[in-house]
Amino acid sequence: MTGPGELSGVLGVDSGGSGLRAVLAVEGGREGRGTAVPLKSEEPVRTGPRGIDAGHLMEQLVPMARQLMADAGITTLRAVTVGAAGYTSLGNALRADLPSALARELGVRRLALAADGVTAYVGALGQRPGAVVAAGTGLIAIGTDLTRWRRADGWGHLLGDNGSGAWIGRAGLDAALRAHDGRSGGSARLLARGEVMFGPAGTWPGQLYPRPDRPAMLASFAPEVAACADGDPVAVDILAEAARHIADAARAVCPAGGEVFGEVQVALTGGLFKMGDPLLVPLRAALTDRLPYARQVPAAGDPLAGAVRIAVDLAEDRLTLPREEDMLYVIAETPAPEALAPGTPAP
């Protein structure tokens, strides 16, 4: 509880492949009032044998949170949401360690841990039925009928993420190397652009395979594929196939419309869609074909905005989204920080 004249707030956190972002919403965390400028760490949170490294996340988050609180004059965090890439399959350590650590370090009593697809969904559509495709370097589709979550893809650049930036970039480089070899399906324009970016084609495997950030390197070529789509049929076909993959993922998770839900909505969020019409035109057509009952709407906000919104609703006791351990894990009230010894997990 806060005393007279004291400000409280909520904290939203987005942990992804490009680093960790945190933002504070003040005055009880009410939407649209006093949202601060986010702070960001450029270092992605590590993963280890136990999954996402909770200790490494805390090392980055605690100084950010304290700075945000000090800058805003906040004395109490009413709720925190951490949305994390890989949480669905790598979130065990976060569930075990973060509740007690955040209670001890920041006095957090209400906490939501979520897959980044869930925060992307809430940022885009809020608490309503539908589907959201979040795409950048990777890709995941999340849908809900408000009783359970559905997920499609998000399996990483080796096993999935079909239609993502990494997928498009890899398909473009494949077409470039086909042209280099004289095989069918090649694109001389993509070969030329690839050699401007990465040097002679023969050096590409040596540059790519040893790198830990292979997906990001592949995705960096996706805008070149879009740039060639004004006259290169190979680039056009790559983007059309990407659009079909994205629409298929959305259809797999989207609840049916009708009397039960009324209108369902589908939204797109993430940096991939900044590629513009070369991807969006075939994608809109593919979505209309595969989801004729769903209305395509702009995303209201990004995953960080979704994390804040979940924290706001948790603080105000109005969070109604499905709670599933590996998608949205909620602790409504942890023990008081002084009752927690270091290393003791919250119940």
C-alpha cells in the first residue's frame, strides 16, 4: 500500500533476442497516465541448462527498475509483467526464481510471467478473442478464445519460424546462390545485393555458420528481398510464400467467429511488417482467403505495451486472460519480502 501523496506504479518488461526493455507506468498504473520512456539493455538474457537465466535477467532488470522508479518518484510497484522470448519451453527457472527475487529486491507482490507471444497479443488486441502474428527475426502466432491459448510456430530458424525475417532472408540467399551456381530458381539481382552486403558468395558459409546470431544475420537480408520485388519474380514468389506461411499460422490459432464470440480480430505486430507492401499486399490477400470470418485490424501496441497492460490489469484485479503455466503464469500475492530468505522460491 502507498501512503498519502506517494505514487505507485507498474512495470512492464520485454526480454527478446535484441535485449531487454523495461517501462514504468505511474499513478497506480492506469493506462495512458504517466508512462515513462523505456530503458533498454542491448545484451540478450542468457539461456543455460535450466532455461532462461533468471539471475542474468535480474542483473539487468533491477538497476533499470530502480532508475525508472527514482526518476518517476515511485515508491511502490503494484505489479510487474515479464514477457520473455523462449518462455514457453525455457521458462522453468523464471517461474522458480523470479517471484522471490523480485519480492526481495523491489518489493514486488504481484507478478505475471508470459511468453513474448502473449505480451504481443495483449499489446495488439487486449483481452478479446482473436489471433496475433508477431514477426521479426522469428515468428510466432498466438490466438485465444479467452478460455485457452493456442500457439503455432515459434520453433526457431532451424525447425520453423516460417515466413519470418530469417526465413525470408535465407530464401533470398538460397536464390542468390542458385544464380551463382547456375541452378534453376536463381536470382541475379539477389546475388548482386548479397555480394554488396556480405562480399563474394563463396565466403557466405564461412561468415554465417560460426556465428551465434545466425537468425539475425539471415533476417538482415530480408529487406533486400523486398527491395527486389518491384521486378524480380523470384523475390515476388519468396514473399508470396512467406505470406502464405504467416496466414497459415494465423488460421491455426484463430478461434472461429459466430454466435459464441461474435467478431474475432487478427492483427500483425513486429518489425517484419515494416517491409511494407511487397509483403503486406500478398499477406492481406492470404489472410482474407484463409480467415474470411476474421477482421484484420492494426495492432494497438507492441509487446512492451502488452506487458504494461497485463501489469495494469493484474494490479487492478481485472486480468481475465487464460492462465497457463507455460504461457501466462500469474502470482497474485507473494509473501512479504522480509519473509523470503535468499534463494527461497515464492509459493
